[in-house]
Amino acid sequence: MQGVLGLSKGKDGLSMHLFKKHKCSKCDRKFGQREELMHHEQISHSSSVYDCKECNLNFSSMEEMRTHLQRTHSYRGNRES
């Protein structure tokens, strides 16, 4: 149902399609920021699996694996102090 100023009511409540200009080419969902679209595509449409070399757990995104490494294995990357 289209409303005033591009407002519509969908399954997740009111949303502003006016500002959602980044469209997924695989499922036609729209996002307000390119980063949101990229995250959606990586999680929803990617078959890539990222695995932790320390404990062999699998993650659907590089960001999830990075967070796991930081929290579980105290990995901080190759920074020089």
C-alpha cells in the first residue's frame, strides 16, 4: 500500500522507500545505504563460507568471523605497536 511521500506499510511495518535507492539484483529488496545492500547480498545470496583456522567453526560473512576471532581468540590483526 503506497502512501504519502513514499511511505508504505509492509510486513516489517512502515518504511520509507523514498530513501531506499540500493536495490538487490537477486530478490528486489531495497536498502537506504550501499553497505546494507552489500551485507544483505553476502548473508542472503552468497555461498561463501568463512572458517576459523583456530577452532574450525564456519561463518557466513567475513565480519562474523572477524568478530569471532576478536572475542574468542583475542585476535587483533597484525598491528605493530
